Amino acid sequence: MLQTILDELNGTFPQVSPVISGTRLVTAMVLGGIVGFEREIGGKPAGLRTHMLVSLAACLFIVVGQQLGAVDFGSDVDKRVDPLRLIEAVTAGVAFLAAGIIFTAGGRVRNITTGASMWLAGAIGLACGAGQIPLAAMATVLVVVVIVCLRWIEQRMGTHSRSDEIPPSSEELEDRGGRREG
């Protein structure tokens, strides 16, 4: 039975070996998790698990696309594996997820940075799936620098808004006697 499993693993990875595929998947998950961890500690609606899954899924789409490129579908005319279509599908899917967490309240847009970080986690996964792990690692470092360091700079300059704090509704203000609690 073990030999059957080994034969299946060796026979189904004509383009990218199981070890390389696994390495890419795990790396995508870890790098997406780094971005998600920052969002998690900030109490954002999409955190560690979401970012890890987005990055892992994007990586899997690329690895599967690479494997499909080696499958015999008949003549070259019948073969329609286009890596750009895979990238477009992943970015559209992640954009749909990210849009779901972005909302407006009190006339202000909320969670747009988290939505952008999810989109970037998808790109990190795509890069890992394509074997561009150093590029994915560089992008991960840059996104964490942008999110963390620029927030710190904005706070020091007094320009950082607490966009995660939803202002109280008029009913809540009335219950408090018209005053805001801070």
C-alpha cells in the first residue's frame, strides 16, 4: 500500500516534485501568516487564519496550473492552460473576499488596509506557487514594514485615524446624555 501511495505521489507531479510543491505551499502559508499575524494582533476582521488560507490557496492554484501544463489534453489547439488566467482568477476571488470586509460606517471607510493585505497575501501565494519564494519573502517584509512602520509614523505625526473605532450611533449618544466616551 505504501508503494502505491509513493507511486501516486511520484506519478502525479510531472512538473514540480512533491517536495518542492510542499515547500511552496508551506512557505506561502507561513508568509501569508506573517501578514495575517499583524492584522490579528490589531484585532482586524481578517487575521492570521484568513491570510494564511488566502496565500495557501493562491499558491495551490499556481502549482496546479503548472501541473496541468504537463497533462496531455490532445492537440495544442485543445490545450488551454494559461497562467495569466489563473492569476486573474485568484486576484478576482481574493478581491471578492477583501471587498466583503470593507465597509463604511459613520461616513468613513473601514478595513481597507486589511482588504489590501488579503489581496497581497494572494499575490504572495501566487509568487510562492510560481517558485519565486525570495520575491514572496521580500513582498512579505515590505508589507509588514508598510503596515507597521507607517502606522507608527502616522501616529507620531498625529495623522493616524482610528478607522477601526466605529463612532457611536445617535441612539448610543442619547443613552449617554449626548456625550462621547473616549
